Amino acid sequence: MSPAATAAATSFAAAAATAAPTAPSRGCVRLPFRGGPGAPRRAVASMAVSTPRSAAAASFLERRESERALHFVKYQGLGNDFIMVDNRDSSEPKVTPEEAAKLCDRNFGIGADGVIFVMPGTNGADYTMRIFNSDGSEPEMCGNGVRCFARFIAELENLQGTHSFTIHTGAGLIIPEIQSDGQVKVDMGEPILSGPDIPTKLLATKNKAVVQAELEVEGLTWHVTCVSMGNPHCVTFGAKDLKVDDLKLSEIGPKFEHHQMFPARTNTEFVQVLSRSHLKMRVWERGAGATLACGTGACAVVVAAVLEGRAERKCVVDLPGGPLEIEWREDDNHVYMTGPAEAVFYGSVVH
């Protein structure tokens, strides 16, 4: 059996054991449907497994990694999914960027938008977060990923109730707080609006910020606002009658991501205004392509909407995977994001 097939079979077996711990050790098991109202329906997986009772009952946290086996938990935040790795015993990732790209492959690997490593804290932080995208590149941080990170920490440390952590990331210090209802609220810090710091080569148009600047893409002129939430974002509200669901994202997204005006590439958000407190967006993520959600992108969208006079400072942002609550507070200039994160399945992979 190939390594990919081994990974898939082991992951499904682990998921089955988690989903149905009281089922017989051999037989047909079904994985639970996940997703709230309006979420895209996914097929229910069914397969025969043969696993000793003791192994099926073993907790992920009690298992030790062999030389070749990487144990992981798959988490998702509004459909933005990540392979979470307990890396607290080392300041070096347990897999290389190339291995991460293979693990993220949805046909030949586990399938994910990225691999996230929980590492020892640095510079006084409780933990350090590193992430490799599905193409092997390393972004500064990830908004949906940091919510999954917080829930994974709570699982690793067996924490109950409300807790907050300080997390060192490539975008600086991030502070998530697990709420009593299981949602995670994250202090994402202050948005960066200076063009060279985002970075973008587009010239400032409003108080040193790049707001509604003209950007030529394939012969069309788009008006864009650029924001960094520790990683670069290009936000466009398009034409007055823009319907984001009609966009051919796979065609237009890469042209923004690799545009010469963005020396570090960029994430791009296409936004439809439903009301002054309700926005709808689709995202093309740098290094991951079209995803169901992007937390930093939702934050950038609200900042851009406020700068362009289209919305209030507190909004619900609809993404393909579900809604996020975003607030850009005037008193401290910080952006706060609140949304869900949940474990999908547990597994091991030979790498």
C-alpha cells in the first residue's frame, strides 16, 4: 500500500474509532455529518475497519510518535481545514514544507489548506504558531488557523471553560480566547495600512493608506483597498452590482495574487455589501487558492469597508463556510474576530 493510501486508511480508521467508540471492532461505521444550516452537505463515509478494541479506545494524546509516524488532529474553522501537529517538544517543524504540501493534497494525502505546528513559546508568549500552506509556502499567520490552534491547545492541555493564550506568530503576538460557548474570540491586533509595510507598490491615496486605488488586471480596472493583518490583503468591492457568487475565482484570483504590485504576493477578497453591518466575501488565498474561509481576510474586509465608508465597525461577514463576527474597535484600533473551530478527525501518517 502506498504512503498516501496508508495515511487515508489510518485517518479513516481513527475517525471511525472516534466517531463510534462503542461499535464492534469489525463492521460498518459511519462518520457524523458536520456543518450547520446552510453548510455544504458532504457525503457520509462508510467503510469496514478491523481494529483491536484497546487501540480503538486509545486517546490521541496518550499515543507516542514512532520514528516514522506523525500523529495529528484535523481541525476546521468554517471549512478552512488544517492538519494540527503537537510540536511542543521542538522549535523545528516535524515535517518539511515539501512534506506538508504532500500531506495537504486532497487526492494523494490527508487533505487540508495547511499544516499548523504548536511549538514552544518564544519572546514571553505561551506558544508559537507556525503554518505551512498547501503549496509549502509559509505565511505569517492565519486567522481561522489561530482559532483551531486555540481549541487544539485546550485539547492538549485538557482545559475546560474560558481560557486565553498568547501566541507568537510571524505577524506578531496574537491573543485568542476560548468562550464559554466554544467559540473563539481573537484579538488580531492593529491593521497595517501603510503601503510599503503591507507590502504593495500601489501609491497611497488617503492619509498614507491605499484606499480605492486603481489596479489594472487583464485589461480591467479594479478599485482596491490594501490592508495587512500581519499578512497582505487586497480588498475589492468591484462594480456596484457585483455578485461574488458569479465570480470565476480560479481564473481571476491568481492574477491578483501574483500581480507585480504585490512583491510578497497577496490574498484577495471580493466583497458584496448586503448592509452596513453585513458583508459577503469570497477569497483567493496566497499559497492555498480558493478556500471556504479566511479569518484575516474577513478582518481586512471590515477595515476596508470602514475606510471606504461602506460599513460600520462591527459586522457579520459571510464566507462560503459560514459567518464570522468582526469588530474594528475605535478605542484601541484593534480588530477582533469571533468564530467557531472544531476537531474533524484524528489519525497518523507515515512520512
